[in-house]
Amino acid sequence: MSALGLFLLVSTSSAGLASTSSTSVEVTPRPLSERVRADAAPASSTPTLAFDRRPEDAGAAWGVYTRVASQIPRGDSNIGTVSSVGALVGFEVGAEYAPWSPVDGLSFELGASAGLQTRRILQTADAKLGVMALQASAVYRRPIWSFFGAYARATGAVNWGHFSVAESQGDYEIDDVAVAFSAAGALGAELLVPVGYTAIESLERADQWISFHLEVGYAVYTPFDFDEMRRDLPNDSEPQRIATSTVDAGSLRLDGVLWRMGAAFRF
Amino acid sequence: MKPLHTFALANLALVACTGGDPAITEPLVVSGPTVVADHLVWVDHTTARVVWVDVDTAVQAAALEREEVTSAVFGPDRVVALTGGARPAAVSVRIPGGEVEAVELFAKFDRAFVAPSGRYVVALHDARLARSTPLVAVNHNEIAVIDLVDRTATRVALDTESTSPRNVIFSSDETRAAVVLDAAVVVVELGGEGIVRVPLKLPNGDRLTPEQVVFAPDSEYLFLRTSGTPDVVALELLGQGAAATGILNFLAVPGAQRLLDLAVDEDDPDHVLAVFRGDEIPTIAARLAADGDVSRTRTVELAGQASRLELLDNRTVLLHGSPDTIGSAGNAFVGGWDLEDDLVEQDNLAGPTMGPAAVGGTSAFFVHSAESGNATALTALALRRDALRLNVALRPVVLGGIVRDYAFSSNDERVVLGVDIVREDSGAAPLPSRPYGEPNDTTGAIAVVDAETLGIETVVLDDSIQHVGVIGDRIYATHGGAFGDVTFVPLASIDRASARRVDGVLLTGLFDRIAGGER
């Protein structure tokens, strides 16, 4: 693991300092959060282990993230009615704030997600489910090695589901929008790559990171009650349409295992 | 890339969990809609569900809790579906309560016929139906008589030379059922053990293929119209249980070349009414004694070609030449025959009929194609009897649009017609995806014509109509959507403001089929 740390250290140095090749530098394994300035004397401090964060690493950080996520509901959820892969795949974007440390301890996220699944049903119609969500998370991170950490996430979300059925022969679809709340817990791992540094005395301290992360967890949802399915036509037509009643397509639950993988930029 | 592989495989692994759901893999197969207990009912064979909607557009659904629906029939207050799979059964669903009851069957059957009361169902094999599963050994001379009250299924061996059961007719008192085969009729006692087997073979070996079978009102006779003889075949049923037997009579009319239609008179169970094509006379109508007593046979001769007869409420017989299906061309001849005094009146409609007559009370409506391509002509017929003669009153009506379906409202002697009209300026709402003026942009309208006054009320709907009918005091019109789109209009208030529509009836409970434990 030290060798990899060394590789990262050298490669990032060469990108940042053009004169590195002509400068004698004592290369010592150090946490990625700091590195020796090329034009400075070698650091005299004792080599620091990755998990041995120093107080100067601490500090608030902001970040943005983007992820691909997949909700894999239980087998009795009837997700197959709308998804050929038995899952709801979506994308997430949002912002995060780490009040104490960008790589260690508690941080908070606020973001949005959107997913869409379609499937042909009864060889007659296309069923489509779109879910958009506003979600907030609390994340607790612990570094394991200098570039690698683990975290636990707790998420709460409000979800808007749009379910529609469009007949192949018809020229309209029947749809409904339902709201569901969800909570999820997940465990994940992240790979941290420092990409920006700030000079402090003889050292440069990392202050920008890219995180690549993967997590798995479980989510519980209140059901999406698609109980007011109606033909999707404007109500303000002239002449007005004949008054329509709705039909109850039932409830869709998305409880089940979830996966997320993505990247974040913290600064 | 490894996490990506893991991610994709985990998702794809769940395909197997959903791939067997018939809602995904099978085409939509639906029976209905049919009126049951003042509700409009569909049976979704694919997802094994029954869905019904009341006239206030409230929709309910019930799962049959079995798989592989092969046939569905509609009784007065329940729907019965035959199911296959590992445990074949006849599953009944009460309307509107939704109570589900199953009677286990000893074999998988293809077709069902339900008695008018809904108590008995006869299930049979049908070699003509395409099978989704490989055919195992099937005895086509085996039927099941299902008693839905006692919840029993009785195996009955027909033991005939025929291999193709075609139809089942129930007697009005539901003591007997006649199983019609390609060259035989078997009368089975319902709730008893009596069986009367009647091979329909002539002495020279020719087979008589039954084309129409009716029971006498008292169930003592069974009358048959067959392909091989112009005679009415009358089977007198004698005895019960093991002593049950029958006597076959051929009721002939001199000069008859072909038998065209049969009917029975509820008030006169000893006779059968028949209409024949004559050798030299276009039409012969006859009232034949069931026991073959020719001294009681009465016939009348008509100058035009009639092929159907209908017994009206005032015991007059309407004879006409309308076809059985909408769109087929029939004959313009109409005639009336008063059974009390043998009075006859004949006339011709303005043109050939283009569908079955809508008959009720003492009136009938005939639909013709109009001279204009976008209009339909109707003739309202009333059979009235005064002191001296029978009067056939014909009154023409022309409707704008093309008639797609029609039904008679017996409550108030009005005919309800579903008509296709041009959408633009019709009063129908526009479709966003199909602007006005686009070719073939039509919508549906309901026209209600009073048989007495010929007063017409119309209401324009928002889509074309497939079928119309009457449930109690409401008209229903079904539209073309595969999932069941219906508009209800009160007969007392035929306007758009009073109309109510529901779309996608068969989507009801789509998500609950598995999650709710219905399957």
C-alpha cells in the first residue's frame, strides 16, 4: 500500500511542479493530505501513518457529487411490471458539506435523483415508471488508509413517482403521480484522490479531493399509491371533455437493496 | 470495472424473478365486457382477474387465484372462469360482492356454458381451440356438470360417435341441458343421472349437423334445426334418472325446402314456431305441434324472403330477413303474423338491412345503409293489431354518421345506437395528438330513438364507440382502448354534463396482483 501511496505522491508532484525532475527530494511515505514542497527542506517530522490525521487536516469542506444508483426491490414488489431489469436505475446529483473534515467524521448531503424504467406489458402497452426524489443524507467517514476510507450513510427522501401506461394502438396514455417517503442505510467505501493543495510552511496540504465511492444498503419506502390513474389529457380543452373517473392500479413498493456508485469533488 | 460488473449482474439477476409474470410475457386476452348484476364485467385471462365497473364508474377487481384461464362465462350474478394448471377448477366470482369460490375439476376443460340462473355450468373440451400447452390425452366425449351451489363437479360420459362438442343449451327450468355435438345431441339431467343420447344419423348413413337447438318452455321437448333436413327435429324427453329416454319426431311442412329459424312460445309449450324457405313460395311460417300431430299444424305463406322470426309481446310473430351480424347485408322483407287469428301483414323496408334487428316489446328497429356515406337510415317497425287486421307500421329515420352498434332498451322501448361521426364541430373534445380536420378523425355519439314517438336524443362522446348497451337506467358505450374505456350516460338525461367516463378499467389492481398476494 505504501508503494501505491508513493506512486500517487510522485505522479501528483510531477503534475504540479515542473522542476521536480531536477530537484533532489527525499521521498517519504506520507499521508496524501500533505506532501513536501519541492523547493523546501525535507520535513523533519516523523512519517505519519494514514489514519494518524493531524489537527491541521481538519476543516470544513464543500463538495458536489454525481452517482448512478439502483434500487432493487424485493421480488414481491411487482417492479417487473415496469422494469425489464427488475430494478429502478437512476442518477443522483447534489452537494455535501463536511463541517469538520472532508475525509473524516460527519458530513451532510442534499441532492436530487431521477430514475426511469419502461417495459412492455401484456404485449399491448408500454408501462413507464419515473421516480424523482429530494434526498438528504448524513455520512460518517473513517479513513482506513491514506487514500481509502469507509463510510456509513443514512438517507431520507421524498419521492415523486409517475406511472403511465401507453397503448400501442391508442393515442393517449393513462397515468398518475404518487408520493412516497423513504429511508435508507448504506455502507460504502471510497477512494480519495487529492487534486489540489495549499502550502502551509514546508508542506502542501491537500484541500481538494475527488472521491470515487461505492456503497450498498437497504431502503424502505412507503408505498407509491397509484390510485388515481386517469387519461392524460388537458382539462381545459374546448369543448370540455366528459368528466372522467379514475382507476386504482394499486401500490408499488420499492423496498429493497440499493447500490450507489459515483464520484464527488470536495473542496 | 469490477464494481460495474457486479452492479450489472446484480440487476440482471432479478430478471428471472419477473420474467414469469404473465402480465409481462403474455398477450392480453380478455372476455367481455358483459352486463352482470347491473355491472359491466371483464375477465382478464392473462392476469387471471375479474374486473367490474358500476354505472357510477366505481371499479373493483378480484383475483381468480388460479392460473391459465381457458374460458369465462357470465351468469346473472356471477362470472365463472375455467382454469387449468396443476389444479383445474371452475372459479366463480360474485358480482358485485367479489366473493371467490372454486370447484375443483377432474380435468382441464376448454369451454364453459352457464345456465340462466347461474347455478349450473357445463364444461367441455373443444378440439377446435388452439392450445398453449401440449395436448395430453383428452376424451372429447367427457364433460363436467358443475353445480356452483352444491360445489360439485360431476363427470358425464357422452358416449357418442361425435368428437366435437359445439354448444350447450339449458332448459328454462334448468332441469336439463342439451350438449350439441357435430352429429349427436345428448340431453343431461342437471342434478340427476338421466342421460338421453340421440345420434343424428339418417338410415342411409348421412349425418345431420345441428345448427340451432331450443328447448320447449316446459323442457319436455327439444327442437333442432339441422343441416341435413328441412324438417324440425323434435325430441320428446320421457322419464327421469335411469329411465330417461326420448322419442324423435321429424316435423315436416309440405313444400318446405329449407328450415331457417326456430322459436318457442312461452305461453304455448306444445308448439314450435318455424320459418322455412319453400320450393315455390318464398317463405313459409309454421306453428307445428311438438308431438307431430299434423292436424294442429298451421302455416302461413309470405311473398318475401324472411329468414328470422321473433315472437313479440303481443303474441305476434315478426318475420324478417336481417342478418346475424352488423355489416352483413340482409333482406328488406318484413312480415307480421298474428298467432291468435292467423292474420298476416307484409311489407318491404326502404332497403336491405345491414345488421340484426333490435327487437323489444311490440317494436323493432332495422338498420340500413343510407345513400349518403356518412348517414345511416333506420326503420322503426311497430306491429299493431286492431279489430280487423294486423298493421305493420314502418317509419324511417335518418341518422348522421355510421352506426357501429345498437341495443334495445326494453324498459322504455327505445333503441340505443352507437354512431361514428366526424369529430370537428361535433361537440366532442379535441384530441391533442390529433388536430381537427385530420382524415378519419371521428368520434362517437349515442342516439336514442323512441319506438313510439320516434323522438331522438343524442349525446356526443369523446371517442369512437365499439359497443353500446343498457344497464338499468344507464346507457353504456365502450370505446376502443384495450384496457377497457367506458362512458355511462343516464337514460333520463342524455347529455355530456351527465355523462361519466372511466378509462383503463383493466389496469385496476395491476400492482396488487403480486404484492397483495392475489397470485
